[in-house]
Amino acid sequence: MRVANLAGRAVLVTDGGATDVAEASGGRFGSDPQSLFDDWGAFVAWAAAFDASAASATMTIDPGQLGAPVPRPRQVFAIGLNYAEHAAEAGYPPDSMPVTFTKFPSSIVGQDAVVELPEGNVDWEVELVVVIGREAHRVDRESAWDHVAGLTIGQDLSERITQLQGSAPQFSLGKSFPGFGPTGPWLVTPGELADRDDLAIACRLSGEVMQSSRTSMMLYDVPELLVRISAVCPLLPGDIIFSGTPSGIGNRRTPPRFIGPEDVLVSEIEGIGTLTTRFF
């Protein structure tokens, strides 16, 4: 199942386009994409029985109208240094705990977002984003995936001067400018994927490949991230986790390269699709 935010309304993505959830369910589920996570289990059961071919109206999907699949998450977790090659390029050894911080929810945007570049050095970090569908607190590895609603693509955009100024890094602040959390194009449930633990992940900046890896290269995979985070913080339905980025970021290149006006950033994850972000 694929669920999208189309012009602010929750839709099921089908081969023929998109079906409005509120209309197709007769109002059982609301039009607000965020509200689906309040009763995710019931929604999944309804969607599994829904006959898309019998839907009375199918909408065309305009990429420019695709908002963030999770537009107003209560909690946004982000993981640093979760791929060994990225940890090496950043000059840090792999840690015994996932490096965890937050991106503030006001930074979250969707497909085809046009992001204003602040002063400084704006960098890219393509990431698999995990969406929570059922509250998770002190979960074990065996049940971790049962708490996942789906997966989407994210860019953990970072302004490196703000992030690294001062005696201690300002991870959350440097990564939370307006538009610095592109996500999309839609949410894909794990069962749709051939191997949810091993997906090709890549990004291109204005046509040049910058990052290319597989999510199986994570030091802490999705179940382990849920185990570690939920041991401290209850994960709530509709929360999202940026799970870390592979090597190939701009500030570790020689010479460094950063995003400029009119650059186009295209992020791709196998089985999910592509996420495009533009800048000015």
C-alpha cells in the first residue's frame, strides 16, 4: 500500500492515480493525512479490503501537489553516523549508541519543495525515513517492525556553519531551517518491498551522483533503532525517524561542495521512488 498527501488530503496511490481516502471510506477516515495514524491498524485493514478498481473517482497525481506524507509529526528523530563509510568520512569511529538528535517539525516539507537557502553552507544527506504506526515503548527486535506504518524518503538538509559553530555542535538547529526536512513522495508499507532491510539508496545534485549505497549497510538497522530509541522515549503514531545517511556528503569532499541556488536535488530509494527538492 502507498499512501500520499495530495493537496492536503489523504489518498491511496493506485496504478491509475490516486483515490481520496475520506470519500472512498464514506467518512470513516478523515481527509487529513496526519489523522490516519491515530487508528493505523483499522486503516490498514480497510485499505486491504478496498477495491481500487471499483472506486467512483480517481485523481491524477500532480507531483507539485504532493505534500509530506506525515505533515505534522509530534516527534522527529534523526540518526547520525549510521553508515560506517559516512562515520569514517566525518572523522568519527562507529559509536556504541546511535547518535540521536531531532529535526524540528516545522522543517518538514514534501515533494518538489522549493527551499530558500540561508547564508552558510547547505549540505545534503539522503535518508530512509521510518514512520511509526503503533506506539512503541521498550520494544524488542522481534516485534519492532510491527510498530512501523511505512517508509519514505527524506533529506536531512544541514547548514554546516550553524551546525558546527561553538564548542559543541548544534545538530538540531543547523538541520531545521524552513524546508530542511523534505520527505516523500509517499509512504510505502513494508510489505510492499521485496526486502525491507536492504534497499538501494542514492541522491544526485543537478545530475551528478553524490551518494549511493544500500540500507543494509546501516550500523543500526530499523529494528535496532526502534529498540534503542523506544528504550528511552515512547514512539508515538505518526512520529518519524531519519535513519542516517551514507557517505558522499558535501562538506567532506575535496574541495567541499554545497547546494547553490537553482540546484536540483533528486533522492531515490528502491521500491519507494524519488524525491525532488529545488533551491533558490
